[in-house]
Amino acid sequence: MSVLLLFMWIETSNEYNGFDWVVYLLTGYWYFWSILLLSLFGILVVYISLLLILGVLLIREGYEPYLYWCHKILVMLAILICTFFLSVLCIYWNDRWLTLGLSLKVFAPHVHLTMITVMVLLSWPVAFYLIHLEQEARFRRDQSKRHKIKRIKTCARLTKLRAAQVVIGLPFFLILLFLFVVPWGFYSPCVENENKLGPKPGLFGHRGAPMLAPENTMMSFEKAVENEAFGLETDVFLSIDEVPFLMHDHNLRRTTDIREVRPNESYSPSSFFYWNFLSTLNAGKWFVDSWKRPFYNMKPLSKADKEKAKNQRIPKLSDYLEIARKTNKYVIFDLNGPPPKHPLRNTYVRRVVDVILDSKIEQRMVYWLPGFDRGYVRWKAPNFQHVGRLDPIYELKKENISIINVDYKRLFHNGLSDYKAANIIINLYIVNEPWIFSLAWCSRINSVTTDNIVLLREINYPYYSMTPKYYVFLWVLLDCISAVFIFAIFYFHWWRESLREQVFERTSSYTDTGSRRSKRRKSEKIQDYTVTMPPPSQVGESPEPPAAPPEV
């Protein structure tokens, strides 16, 4: 259970920031909870593995394994921790398992080649025990022929030995056979010819470049532009006086200094503040705090960037559109509807459309994502590029939508090929890890939304990809080499056990011959002793009197 948790958590590192954010919403404190769990799962795996290895060594040396009370408590605690987290993941965050399954699409060829190598290494102990059990079975069978009385006990023992051979050997050879032929049955997008590889996906800067600057600030969007972003992504709220501004959370607590200015209002919805107040808040000081930085793997900021980040303010939507217009970047944003009793509760879409049109940005550069009041948007701004969600294809065509913005986990498990066949443009969110970006590239995805724009920008070729010919060559070559090695390992153990048996038989025969000779010698000595000694006197006969001495 601990190994499963650790493997799953490593494979889902792309979701660490989202997990930390969700825990922050529940606890009110920002911390790298994801890294804390990663360390916890790693410690559990190491501890349980050490106990397991120690137990195997004790059994091998003939000792009875015994757990002290402290280890019993820790093992029970480990079981409870694993059960708790597996239950939470299955009930409340089951899309993590989708990421785990998705990783096999990329790593399956490499895992396959690695597992064959592992099976070669495992063949050494497997061959040792199988040959050892076979020699013991032969010895028991020979013993049963010599001692007919013990045949019943020997047959029972032989049955146990054969069962042990089946339990050890059958799974090993079935897994080995499966690994030898499994490439015929799976498909990986990363095993593809170079001439069929699509263009590199475009990069939408998620809230700008949040690893380089405070999210949803002008500095963040400038950094995204510097790193050649294809487009800029953000989140929009509307103030109580009808000014659209950029903010991700529903309150100002995490990314501004609202707790210092108005601590009693830090949990209030940001849409109930006036723009005159919102524009005075500092939106960057939190970013340079080592205890509040959003990503654990951020590069250190330069002194100039630190000073600039400390002075960032909340931007208006018009500021964001202005930088996109000047740099000719596409824009896409989530539009958050105002809460009840807000003056723009039912007309917020129209207000945002007016602001976009007033900015003079080309309408084709706007990826319109909100689904509310879409008819009005089509009438008011006919050249906006409307973006849908992961809806059925017939619904997308009915609404004349040719672009979708979807969670990468859901798309790869829900008919990616059908959307590609329908010529629908696909943007995935949020892609931070190179292996997921490589999978998107090999799958001919058009663009991705990312926090890690610096790293993904530097990728010039998909990671973990190989041509089909190269993979088949490695597959056949490794199968042949592993088969030869496994055969040689089994033959070596068979030869060694046979040699031991011959030495044992010679020693036994020599011992038997020596014992027979010693017995013969003992019997000869007994016979000689019997001949030289006078016969014992008969019972009832009186001995003859000694002769009288001669008279002198």
C-alpha cells in the first residue's frame, strides 16, 4: 500500500500546486502539503521495506522473526495512514488515478524494457530455489524407494515440494512470457515516426508566468511574453462598482496584503470591494516570502525581480488586454459570475464584452470561454473564437464551436481520437510536467496552459519518444538477450546442484565402504580372539588338582 501511494504521488506531481491550494482553502494556511505527503510516503516505504528485508534475512538464517511492540504500533499506524489516504483519493480526488494511468501511455515502452531486465535479475533466486526444490524432491523419491515404510510421509513431502515449485515458478514464467509478447497489445503515442510528429503545442501562460512573478499581475504577463507565450490566460472578477479585475481566488487573502490592511474583511468576496480600494492593495509582496511561494521548484529571483515583484498591484482587465494587444497574444480567461446582490449579477458578461471591445484588441485574438449569454456575445462580437468544454461533438457542432479547453486527464480517457477526427482545436490545462507536455505533443494537441512556461519552452523534442523500428529492435534484442541469460542462470544452478549431489554420493559411498571395512575388521578380531582363548569349562565339572611338587 505504501509503495502504491508513493508511486501514485510521484506520478501526479503535475497536480501539486492544485492540491496545496485546495488544502489552503480548507486550512487557511499555505504550505507545501504535497511535498510533506511525498516525504511521508517515502518514509513509510523505506521503513516497511527495511522490516521486510530484515524478516527475510532472519527466516533465511533459521531464526523466528519477532516484532517488538514499538514496531507493531508503527506498522499498524502505517496501515491506517495508507488506508486513510487511499480512501481519500478514491472518494474525493479520484482523477489522480487517471493521471497514474495516463503516465503508462508515455512510460509503458520504457517500463516494459526495464521490467524484462528486472526479471533477469529475479531469475537468479528463482532458479536457485526451483533447482534446490527439484534436487530435494529427487532425494526424497530415492529415499522412498529404499525405505518402503516411509512412502506415505515421503509422498506428502513430495507434494509440498511440487506445490512450492508451482507457486514460485509458474507466476515467474507467466510474467516473463507476458513481457516478451506484450508490445503486440499496447499503443503509445510516443512511439511514432519523426515525420508524423505534429508541431510543438503553443503555450498559454497560466495567470502569466507564476513561477517567475506574482500570478495575475502585469509583471507575470510580461514574463510570459518574454518567454514567447502563445497566449495569456487569467481569471476575471468584477468589483462592486463594475470594474473587471484579475484575481483567481474568491477572496483576497492569499495573494494580497488584505490581512494587514483590513484583517476583518480578509474572507469577504473580492467582488464586494470598490476598485479604488482594490487598486491600493499590494499583490506581490507575498510572492517573495519563502513560506508563501506557490511552487517548491521555483528558481531564485534576481534582486531586481524581487523589488519589482514587491510593488505589484491588482490589474484591471483593460490592462491585461492592452499588453496582449501590443504583443499580439491570444487571450483566454475564466469569468467568475458575481455573487447575489451584486449590481452586475445578471449582466456581467455584457460589461466584460464592452471592456474587451473598448480595448481595440482584434476579436479573433479572444478565446471566449464563458458559456453564459453566449448568444449575446455572438451578436455583439461576431469574431470572438468561442471555446467549449469536454462536451459531446454533436453539441459542439450544434453551437458552432471548433475549440475546446479541457483538463488533460479527462480528455485522454474520453475519446481524444474522436475530437481530432472532427478537426477540433484542443487546449489542455494545466500542463507543467515535461512528460505530460511530451504526450500532448505526440498526440498532436494544439496548445496547453502551463505554469512552467520556462521549462516547456526549452523542450525542442518530446521526451521519452522513440521510433517504432527502434523500439522493435530494442524489444527483440532484449528478449533474446534476457532469454539467453535466464537459460544460462538456470543451467548454472542445475550444474552446481548436480555437482553437489555427485560429491555427496561419493562421500556417502566412501563412508559406506569404510564402515563396511571397519565392521569386517572388527569381526575378524573377534574371531581370532575366540580361537586363541581356551574354551570355558563345562558346568558341573570339577577342575583337575594341580600336580604335586617333586620330592627332593
